[in-house]
Amino acid sequence: MQETWNFEIGQDKDLNSEKVIKDLILSKEKDLGIFLSYYFKKEGAIAEKVTLGSEISFLTEQTGKFKLEFDLVHFNACLAINEQKRDLIEISFEFDSDFKNLTLIGPYWPERGMDEI
């Protein structure tokens, strides 16, 4: 499983790409929580309070990676579970050629196949 999420940013090439990413993380905190929650849905957890967890590292002018820091919350009223911990996940990013869209690419987590009998 590998999740991707596209954001329309409408940036000009002359603007600071790092600032655009930081502003996006601040303004789309809830959307990023949903994006990260896809990775933890089998655990019954959700991601909240997403912030930038590392420096933004550019590999090229349009691509790079950074870490997102977030609260991972496990809650189940029936089982009396209410746990929360801070976690990190590495995200790759890619601007399109016109710098109008930013695509975030989560890590690749192989899904477990069927067990043999």
C-alpha cells in the first residue's frame, strides 16, 4: 500500500517552494491527518495534530522529502482503549512542472498476503 494526495497550490515558479510546503502543512492539518490515517486504519487508529517533523530536503527543484510528526490515537470505547503517542512518518513530495500542484507520497508498506495452511 502506498498512499498519494494531491493539493492544488497555484504557485509561481519564483515563489519559495519550502515556504509553500510549510504553509500547506499548517493550513491542511486535518486533511493530512486523514491522509496519514489510511496507514493506520487496520490498527483502528487515527492521526491528529500533524506538524512538520524535520527539515525539508530537496532532491531536485521539484522533488524531495520530509517527515511529518503527528499524534497517533487508538480509541475503542467497548474495549476501554484510549491511547495516544507521538509518531513520525517520511513523506516524499513532487511539484508538477507548472508548480500548480503538489503531490505527497507516503511510504510503501507492503500488505500482508494470505497465510499458508
